[in-house]
Amino acid sequence: MTWQKRWLRLTHVFFVILLLVQLLPDRSAKETAQGALIIFAIAVEVLTLLASAFIKRQESLALLLDIVGFIYVLLTVWSLATAKFNILNDVLFPAPGRVLAQFAEDREKILVNIASSLGITIEGFLLAAVVAVPLGLFLGWNARLGGAATYISKFFSSIPPIVYIPYGIALLPTFRSVSVFVIFLATFWPVFAGTMSGVLNVDRRIVDSAKVLNVSKPEMLFSVILPASLAQIFLGCNQGLSVSFILLTSAEMIGARDGMGYYVKYYSDFGDYTRTITGLLVIGIVVIAVTFLFNKLQQYLLRWKR
């Protein structure tokens, strides 16, 4: 990769534009915390330059620079619409510097809420996967049971898991257990359906070859069928993971005392839209980070298919 492709990129022009925009006078009556935005932009640019020096693949570097460039453009437009020209209501739409400063101020509280939300999500997700994958393997392998289970899973998966919250509150001892139960339901059916779909679509030549070798049924299920079904299983897991975060946030906004959904709901009730937007951005970042790590795990486990 040439030094021009590594260093002379449009992303760095967007960074300079963002800094130049900060030289315009503020028209917002609210505090804009312009310094927090400048510090954040410089930190992102420094990290980007460091990453550019070590990334070897041109595609990976292009992806990084595109994401960072989008962040610069977003912050520039956001600054112009709020702090610089006051086009948007500065109560409902605080300047980006105020949001970044609020994040720095509430970082300990935010980290505690992130840990709570992630703990519930991981617990419910893993519990659902541990139950759904073996059950899907067994029912998918049995043609008669698998046909009936397919329609049953379609019926139950069509019911939004959030409607079970009132029953969970009435039957379970804590709201955390209710949240885990909702995440379990949100994840179970996509993983179960994905597992059965993977089993039903396994190449019959693979199964026939294993039968010729007199492979036992447990070995057939977990050493032959399971690896061949992993792509569909991960597809179901991705669907369940995406829905889990949406439902968890909704559940936390109903009756929780911690978590990012509670953070957003609590401060929105008091009209603190700076913290509300901060919470929304944090939720988005956490979901992207978890999805990215899960996709990396998927690529590692399915590396043999390349």
C-alpha cells in the first residue's frame, strides 16, 4: 500500500473541516462545551492515524476511514445545526460538545448501567442457546417431529416476547429475572428455528458418508450435523441478539432500576434531553460493539468454510 493511499485520504479533510467549523461563533443560548468536542475529535484523529500506520489490508483501512469520516461529517452537521446556527431547539437537541461532556461526567454511572444491561443480555442469550441448539438438533433430525416443531416455532415466534412481561412480573421474584426471561424468549425461537433449518438443509452426502462409517447417533448429531449447521445457527443467533437489545431496553424502561433503558427513561421524564441523547448514543455504540465481536466469533468458528 502506497503512502498516498495510507495517509492522503478524504477523512482527514473532514477532520480539518470539523475543527474549522468550531471557529464560528456560537448562537445557542445553552452551553455548547466546544472544548469537549475538539478534544474528542483530536483523540479520534490520533487513533485513526495510529491505526492507519499498522493496518495492512487496504479494505480494512478503507472501512475504518469511512466510519471515522462519517463521524466527522455527523459532528460537523450536528454542530452547525445546533451550536453555530441554532436551527434546532437547543433544549431538545443539545450541541455535540454538551453530549460528550455529559458522557464524561456520567461515565461511572453509564458503565454501571452498561454492565447491568450486558449481564442480563448475555445470561438470557446463553441460556436460550444452550436449550435451543440441542433441542433443534434433535427435532430437526427427526423428520416427523421436525415438521410439527417448525409450525409450532412459527406460532410462538410470532408473539412479541415483551407481552410476557406482565406475567413475568407476577410470577418471577425480581425484575432482573423477568428481563432474563424476556431475553430468553427473544433469543430461543430464532436460534431454535435456525438450528432446525440448518439440520434439515445438511447435504445428504455428508450424512450418508457418516452412516457408512457406522457413526453413532450422538456423534452424528454433534460431530457431523452440528458443524454443518453452524451457518444457520449463527444466523438465528444474530437475529436473536438484535431483538434482545431492543426488548431489553424496552423492558428496562418499564420497571427496572438500572440499565441503559432505565437511564434514558429516567432522565427523559425530567426533560434532561442531554442525558437522554447520551444514553441513546451509548446504547447504539454498545450494540454495534457486541455485534462486531459476535461476528468475529462467527468468522473464527466458520473459518473452515472459506
